[in-house]
Amino acid sequence: MLAYIIRRVAQSALVLLIVGLVAFAMFRFVGDPIDNMLGQERTADDIERLREQLGLDQPFVVQYYRFLENAVQGNFGVSYRQGRPVIDILMERAPATLELAAVSGILAVLFGIALGVFTAIRRKGIAANIIMSVSLIGVSLPTFLIGILLIYLFSVELGWLPSFGRGEVVDLGAWTTGFLTASGLKALILPSITLGLYQMTLIMRLVRSEMLEVLRQDYIRFARARGLRNRAVHFRHALKNTMVPVITVIGLQVGAIIAFAIITETVFQWPGVGLLFINAIQFVDIPVMAAYLMLISVMFVGINLIVDILYFFIDPRLRVDRKGGH
Amino acid sequence: MKTTTVLTLTSLLLATAAPLSAETLRWARSGDALTLDPHAQNEGPTHTIRHQMYEPLIIRDVTGAFEPALATEWAPKEGDPNVWVFKLREGVTFHDGADFTAEDVVFSFNRAKQENSDMKELIGSITEVRAVDDLTVEIVTDGPNPILPSNLTNLFIMDKGWTEANNTVNVQDFEGGEITYATTNANGTGPYVLESREPDVKTVMTLNEDYWGIGQFPLEVTEIVYTPIQNAATRVAAMLSGEVDFLQDMPVQDLDRVSNADGLMVRQAPQNRVIFFGLNMGADDIEADNIDGKNPLADVRVRKAMSMAINRDAIQKVVMRGQSQPAGMIAPPFVNGWTEEMDAESTTDIEGAKALMEEAGYADGFSIRLDCPNDRYVNDEPICQAAVGMLGQIGITVNLDAKPKAQHFPLITDGKTDFYMLGWGVPTYDSEYVFNFLVHGREGDIGTWNGTGYDNDELDAKIKSLASNTDLDARNQDIADIWRVVQDEQLYIPIHHQVLNWGMSEKVDIAVDPEDQPKVKYFKMN
């Protein structure tokens, strides 16, 4: 068990290092940050001085090494665009993204499982068929289009909800929250639907097919033969067994929600880390891009690690097999 | 006697009437100010935000003309052409209550000349700034500088005492990531006071009740809420849904939608930016073409033919949806040196262009790469696409390479492109600025944006002499002569002047400023 975890952690660290190397190799192709940082009146001397000051005259491997050296000490450098430490900006932006991702994730899981179970049980019903057809939209329409459609419907035409921003936020010291004000909650509705729709339909379709699979199993038939009520069969026996693959997918999708937030945040001008990243790309803000990419890869690698370890606990067969094998 | 009292009373009432009715201006555009430090960044949106809180000695009004701000009068010193004398406004206070004096002006100019300042190039000719008395300042330049006032319209004045008390005497080291008190706080003499600011999210400013201009300017807005909205569709949606009263960076394709919406309108004016193509004529052979050992662009007939192949009216109508003015020279219309005749010199004549190509020995044409940005100017890439088709008509096969601006502009400054698109604005409103950057040969700090390889020593000497020529008539004649050479040599292929569009709800009334720098003190609210 311990050996397994250690091996997985070592693998994760290697993945992180490679992601960073590839990222730094790519930054040169995004463009030259110097051009954005100095006005059109700048002189060749200014360019030279700044390039040297930022270490951009060094090969990318050296730049990467310096980044790692500082990152290990918790220093992610200074944003070229905002002229402030990257870590401060990330900390300031993280609450917006995490709150949005949390609400989207909860919506996706709750509605995804409920609708999945419903469409599996009432497989032939009209309502279930309508839900299944509509869910195709969630899977196939791109996020930005859904966001724009929602804005036009609910902000421009109906005027019910705000089209951009986070509304009024309450500052709790290290964290700003939109949960405590009416305008903050209203501002959350459209972006969280936009961000969570894909995951919701994904979970719903997965739950449905898993559920249909499970309902065909012998033990369900035996359960019914025992005279158990439908509710007990569906929720106590069938749903529980459906959840193993669903949890895996949910785990991986948590990362995807935070990563996909880039598009939703751009559409809704949501002041989170995704919007920060888009700004950074346009400006060739290398320190912000590097920190964001590392953060996201740490998150993905971490989630994968946790899911792997969770498997160990949720699925007894894994444990039995391993113990039996050695 | 009585009437005067009544008049005084009325004017006092009028003066105080504006702040009584609370009017909030909700203002959005695509980007935010990078910092509040008045001298740390020389960038449009950053200056725009500063202009609400800080003031320079002189500003430009909505027509681009000079208007006294912190200085009331200015003139070259009699008997010494190297010195400008500025008379300062009396009775002005900073937001924190401190008096504005000549000492603050001297301090601010010296601060703007520091190593970390981004404004230092604009005032590079200034060698000394001295206070003669509390309300008179003399600015000494390294030679006669007739257009010095043009370089001062974004040079903001800070309070010396405030910077000392808050440890921000030095300009923020922007690249080094320094945060000083002045990057997040503001204490100017301007019409609005900073209330709160979250970078990239929201900036709130309220009316300065002690502003010296109360009664002189409308000042009908009592609170400004500024929010950057990056996505163009969201920006327009926010305007349509009534969440924003005033919008800059309006997408061209949504102009009709906004102007047709109830309660909204779009105002437009020519912008201080001209779009053109540059051609590398100086090299013996160029990389981007398929002709070996020769540079077709070195032949003025080819350059003329290329210009004649471009149908500017079609670009205006189809690509720009009417949102441009075809150009014949590479200076915006309000710049000193611009003439209507020269701006009309671009003609479209495919047959004539073909004849010129044949005369130059390129009857079969050639192929060349065109470098174009895709995120800098209004419809930049579509303009280049249109040019590809138009040049194809005279046998020139153009391979378009469109890239983000961060990759495009280094090609020009590093001399790695032979045919490129560039746009140019003239902050000084004088042709000298255009010549210095785009016509003068590349030598150190001068000619930095001239990617044409053109280097004419005689012309360069003439350009250099403009800086110190105090005889304005002779200077204007020189400017006209230099433009004649630029036009005849077809140094650049002008395309059009960009048009600026501001969206506003009907309760807002403001004329479009060619600098794209709205100053809220001029806003009227219905």
C-alpha cells in the first residue's frame, strides 16, 4: 500500500516537471512580452535593459530552472501585465473560480444523478425521452455559445440576471465570497449553469447507462423476487452499485470544471483565475501563465492520485486481489 | 448692485447644483488600467483612468485642441528659445487638501524623468524644470523645442508632500513587481476622487466637491463605476441589458444592434490612428518573395502599382462596414502637416497598376509574404485578406501570415518582415512624431518603427532640424516637403483612418474624443 502510494507520488512529480518543461518551451511561440510592456516610444536600449532584467535573454531551460528554483520557495515571480506578485494575484482570483466551480459541480452532480436515475427508471416515458434529447444540447453545444445564449435570453431579453461580473462580494479577509449577497448569488446563476451543463449531462448519461446495466443484473432480479419495494431496489441496491464508475468520472471532472472555467469566465467577465490566464496569454505574461499551468497540472495530478487511492478503499476487490497476490 | 448679487447667487447655486443630483456613470471597456502610478506606464486605457483623478498642465479637449488645466498660460520665454514659461492655476488643491504649487510641478517632472518612468522618452528634451515663484514654472530644454506642450498632455502632476509622506517619491518599478502606495491610491487635483479599486474587476470614483473647475465644466456625473469586460459579445449584451451606460471598444458588427436598440445610441468620430502597409524597399534581396537576387519592392513603380491595386472604398464598404475613412497619407486628419489633397492621393487603377508592373519588368508578377496582426486593429486580418485578393489582380501572389500582436510587432522592430501591416497614432498631433519613428532611417533611438529600410540622409537631416526650428512657418514648409518625398516614394501604402465608436445610453451626452480618452468632467447626463 505505502509502496504503491510512493510510486504514484514519484510518477506525479515527474509528470509535473515535464509539463513545466513543455510549457516553457512553448512560451517563446506565444510572442514577445517586451513589446507589450513598453510603449511605442521605447528605444532599443529600453528593450535590451528589460530583456536582461527579466532574464528573457536566457535559453528557455535556464528560465525554467530559475522558475522552479523560485517556485520551490513559494515565489512565482511578478506579473508582467499587472506588475504585482503572481501569488497575490492568484490568491485574489482563486475564490471566484473555486466558488463558481463548487456551485457548478454541485449542480452537475445533484441534477446529473437525479435525472440519470429518473431516465433509467422511466426509460420509456415521454419526460425521460425529452430529457435525453435536450441533454444532447449540453453535450454538443460549445460552452461559450451556451453562455452567450443564456445572456441574451436572461439578461438582454428578460432582464432578470446580470450579464457579467460577480455582483457585490463580501470580503472575509483572505477570501471574498459572493454567497452572502443577493446580487452575488444572482450573478452566480448563469455562469454556473453554463459551466456545469456539460458535466451534468455527462453524469446523467453515465448514471443512466450504468443504472440500466445494473438493473439487468441477477441480484436485482433476486431482490425483486424477495418482494422488495421498487424504491429499495432502485436506490439501495441499484444506485449504490452504479456509483463506483460515476465517482471516478466525477473526480476527474472536478479538475475539468476548474480548467474549463477559462471559457465561462471569459464570457461572463468572471474575475477568476481562468480570465487571468486568458489575459496573460494575450499579453504574453509568462510568470502568470507558468504559475497557472503548474497549478492546474498539480491539481489534475493530485486528483488522479486521490482517485487512485480512493479506488483502493471503495472497491474491496482491489485490496483482496493485491493481498492475495503477494 | 442687486443684479450682481443675484447673478453671484445664481452662479453659486448652479455651481453647487450638479453635485446635488446623484448621477452614476457605469462605464465599460475591454481592458483595465495597468497601474495608478502616474508615471509608471505610458498606455492608453491607463491614462484614461488617470485623467479622471490626476491632471497635467495642459489637456486636450474633445476636439483635440489644447485646453488649460493646471497651467493657465504658457509661452516660450522672451529672449531664450530654450525655455518655456508656464503660469499655474491659482487656488487648486489636491484631493487630500494640500495646495498645488510650482514645487509640485518641479517634483512631478523630475519624477517622470526617473529611470523607471515610462514617460521619460516623451520629455527627453527637458534638462531642467525650475520654480520661479509659487505659480510660475520654467522648463528648460536641450535646444529650442516648439512643440513641447504637445508632449505634456499626459504628464500628470502629483503632490510632493503626499508622495513623501507615503514613500512613493520614486516611480514604481513596474517590471520588478514593486507595489507602492501610488499604484493603488491616487491623490490628484482632478475632478474625481478614487473610492475603491480592484484591478481588472471594478474601479469606483466619486466627484471631487472641491474641484477648481466646478461651474466651468458640466461635472454632472457624481459617481463613476468602471468595469472592464473583455468578451465583445458580453460587453454589448451588458449595454443592451442596461447594465452599462457608456461603452468603449464597441465591436463593429454590433453597431447596428446597439444604435437600433431603444434608449441607446452610437457616436463616432475619426480616431487618431491610420492603418497602412509597410514595404521593405531598402534590402538588395528580400526573404519573403520568390525573386532571387533582386528586390521588386525597391522599384518605386512596383510600390505605386501595389498602392493602385488596393481598392480602399471596397475595404471601407465590405470589410469595415463603413467604419473607416480611406486614407492617402499616413497621418490622421488633425495632425499638423496633414492636408486634404495628400490624403486623397490614393487611387485605384488596376490597368494602370498592371502597366507599371510591366514597365518595372514584373509583368508576370511575383509572390510575397504579408505579415499581419490579428488582434490589434479593427478587422486587421480581414483587411489583409482583402488586400491578398486585390494584389492578386495585378499578378502579385500574396501569402498571408496573420499572428497575434505579441508575435507580429517584434517582426517589424527586428526587421524580419518585408511586407507588413502597421497602425500609427500621433499623440503629439505633429508630423515630426511620424517622421521620427516611421521615415527617419534606423539609427539607435530614432526610426525604431521604420521597417522599410528607407534611409535618406538629406531627408533625415531635415527631420532632425524640425525639433529645434522655432520659425513655425518655415517648420511647416519643411514638414510639407518631407511629406512630398514620403508620398512620391510611396514609402508606405496607406489604407484608412480608423473610426472610433462609443456606445451610450440616451441619458449620457458626450462627444467622441479622437484619443479614445473620455474625460468624464465633460459628460452631460440627461
